[in-house]
Amino acid sequence: MELEERKGIILGRFVLYIVCGLIFIYLIMPIFVILPISFSSSRFLQFPPTGFSLQWYEKFFSGRNWISATIRSFQVAVLTTVFATILGTLASFAFVRGQFPGKKLLYGMVLSPLIIPVIITAVATYYIFARVRLIGTIWALVFAHTALALPFVVVNVTSTLQGFDITLERAALSLGASRLVTFLRVTFPLIWPGVVSGALFAFITSFDEVVIAIFLTGSRPTLPKQMWDGIRIAINPTISAVSSLLIVFSIILLLSLQLFTGRSMRMRGRSVSDQE
């Protein structure tokens, strides 16, 4: 009986590995298609490529529309990251340590952008910003993206604060340190991996967002909106080069995020073990 159960477990694991492998191949396959296409010498999208060329990368770096859209995306993403990180960190302290009526309701409202479809947020923000004439400005995107990115910061910083030993702050305060000095020299050095992880999530969320950008950018598109315009009417092969650059950039960001997330989890585990 035990032998049959063991065979069943082995067979189940084998099937699980096969299914996971097929899903991974399905998800990763577009990368192995778009990268060779970006180096194609053909004048249109063709796979497999007939020759090697850097013409589409040259058109991207020499195209004024592409470069301006890229710069605008970085501007929006950086401003969004700053606002979302500051607001999310402050909100996390309030949710973890504060005691006030409606805290759970407010926490749910902050995390609601993770649940509400982006198209609904896009329509709502367009209606609001159209009334105050912010459509087409960089600040409309920053405010809307901040609302989308805020939950990622709150989740990461909140999980870090829950494993933080508050007696360290009390010791610093009892020795005469102000609350600002205590935060800068005691609290922040211990929670910064969670803050950085949330900031990276906020940056990725803003830089890669296209639905809200379609509604709010007007004639000054971000890079995802520029790519959308490039395939809406006629496919621009330059998109293959842009996509390849974004893939490399995303991999670098995700590796950095994994590094900071792992460090945050290790520090949280040490803090919990010290408390025990």
C-alpha cells in the first residue's frame, strides 16, 4: 500500500513538472521570437530572420518620437516612484502601528487598484482630469500611476514593518534621539529592503502601463503608448527593437527586485528570531 502511494506521489510530481515546464515554455517563447526579429535585416517583421542587422535599433535611437516617448516614460515613472514610495511608507506606518476607526476599510481602499480593472480607473481619471484640464500633461499620468503603484509599496513596507522590533525605536528615543533621527538611523536602515522593493514595483507599474496612458497622454505619448500607436494601424518593425530593450530592462529590474526582496525576508526572519 505504501509502495502504491509512493508511486502515486512520484507520478503526480512528474505530471506537475511537465505541466509547469509547458507553461514556462509558453510564457517564455515570445522572448525567443522577438529577440531574433529585432536583429533582422528584413524591412518588415519576419521570423526566422533572413539576415543580421541593427537597423531597427538605429531607427529607435535616431527617432525623435521614440526617444521623447522614452524620456517621458522615465520622467513619469520616476515621479510616480517618489510619490508612491513616500505616501506608501507613511500609510504603512499608519496601518501597522495606528489605531483609528475604519482602518481596515481604508486599507482595503488603498489596495483596491489591485482588484479594480485598469480600464475603470482610466475612465474615472479621464473624467476627473478633463474637468481640471490636466489631460495631456505629465502630472495627470503621475497622479493616476501613483494610485496604481501605491498598493505595491504598502504591501511590501507593511510586511517589513510587521517583523520590525519596535523596542529598538523605544531604546533610541529613551536615549534622547528625536523621532526623525530615530527613523533615519534605526528604523529606515532595517526596513529599507521593503521600501526599495516597493519602489521598484512602483517604477515597473508606471513604466509599463498603457491603458491609462491611452486616455491621458493626448499628443505626448509615453513609450508604451507610442508602441500601441505603432501597431494600431500599421505594424512598425521598430517595435521589435523597443520590445527587446524593454525585455532586457525588465529582467534587470526583476533581478534587482529579487535581490532586495530576498534581503528583506532574511532581515525579517532575523528580527522575528531575535524577538523570540
